Amino acid sequence: MEFSKLLISLFIFQVFFPCHMSIQAAPANSNLFREYIGAEFNNVKFSDVPIISNVEFHFILSFAIDYDSTTGSPSPTNGKFNVFWDSDNLSPSQVSSIKSTHSNVKVALSLGGDSVGDGYAYFDPSSVDSWVSNAVSSLTNIIQEYHLDGIDIDYEHFNADPDTFSECIGKLIKTLKNNGVISFASIAPFDDDDVQSHYKALWKSYGDLIDYVNFQFYAYDQGTTVSQFMNYFNTQSSNYNGGKVLASFISDGSGGLTPENGFFTACSRLKSENKLHGIFVWSADDSKRNGFRYEKQSQALLAISH
């Protein structure tokens, strides 16, 4: 009888005083704007891009890749990263300049990307430990040389299984954060079975170390509607549960929900639901030709009190 009373008491306690450890605050609206830059070598500069003061602004240099391009066809280097962005126009001094001019700007680099030279850029480690060791060393050098603040993970092709990818990338992020080399990290998956299997494995094991999910919603079909976008957003928010999944569009209008067809309508709906964790754009290189019209509109929306 006493044991039954104890069980009832414990049950009542759990109902009215649930363990705080099991409650994770849902991400809320944010004024974060992020933009990839430098992959297309069309002379775009940080200073070309309009920046308003009351948003948090991240440039993401595209890309650093663990490939060697000095001898003919690029070949993988097992975590020894090199700069593959337009470093003539996006140099260490230019990073320092844009950050000193705009106190709300941070700059990151993105790892991987779709291609290198005339082929795909593969995630191709020899082993977890050797890849992580090489990556920590080479990226620390680049990040410190360029005065960077964070990293983004954008591998899209894999010569390794999801668990190996998860361990390599997770340990890399953890080490760089623990060493004080970076203050934030993001991932950039899209809706492809192979891609998702790798990033969801990473999220499952190391999601607590990942600050933002730059989901490539523009990889969905061109002509995506507002209602489809909202469904996609909710699906990916479930896949990366508890993560700050950002809304996104591609400047050239080649996929997904475009600004012309309702992207900002969708963002306003997300904001009304307290789900607009930020906006990112691919890319400044393409936006240059339209005068960064939609970068201005994105930041204006994000800057409205949230």
C-alpha cells in the first residue's frame, strides 16, 4: 500500500514538476542574415553588399576544400584544406576591413561545396583520426590568417559512410570550438537521400554543436509555391529537430521559392509563427547583377522587431 502511494506521488510530481532537462526551448525569430560569397570569381567584394546595422550579418566564404589543385586535376588531400574562393577580392585585409566598418558582421568559411575543377568535390577521408588532425591544423591556419569567426559544412558528395562523416565533422567542430578558433558552426544539407543520411547522422550525434541549419530550400523544384515551401520547412525542422533552420533562396531564380513568387510572404508567415530563425542567400556573386535587391528586402524584414 505504501509503495502504491509512493508511485502515485512520484507520478503527480512528474506531471506538475517535469524534469527541466527534458524541456528544450524552441528556437525563436532571429535577425540573422547570411550570404555565401566568392565561389564564382566575378569580382564581388564584401563592400559591394548592402549591410544594415540592426541585423546580425554573416558572410560565408565559398569554399575551402581538402583538395590540391597545384598538379593538374584536383585531388583529395585527407583534410588538408586549401582556399578555393576568390581570395584576390576577398582577402584577409578585406575581411578585417568589413568587420571593422560594420560591427554586426562576422565572416565564416564553407567546407566542400558541389565541385572542384571539372569534377565533384568528395568527402574522402583516409581515416577519422588522420582527417580530423589534418583538418584542425589546416583550417586553424586559414581561419586565423583570414580573421574568421565560424565554419559551414557543405559537402554534397561522399566517399564515406554517414557514421564516418558524422565523426569527422563532429570532432572537427568540437575541437575548433574547444580551442576557441570558431564561435559558431552551421551545416548546409538539401533534400537528397544520400546527403540527408550523412547530415542527419551528424545531427543525431553532434547536433548540440551546430548553431544553424542552412537548409538549401532552393534545391527543390523551380516553381515551388508558398504552401509547398511551408511544408518543406516544417519537414526539415522536424528532421533537424531543435535546430535553427534558416529560410533560403537562390539569387538566379533557378530553383525553389523565389522572391518574385512569394519567398517573403512565406518568411512573414514563419515570422508570425515565431519560426523565422534567419535567412540565407546563395549567392552574392549572382546577386551583384541585380543590385542586391533581395538582400536589402531580406534584411528589412529581419530587422523588424522580433
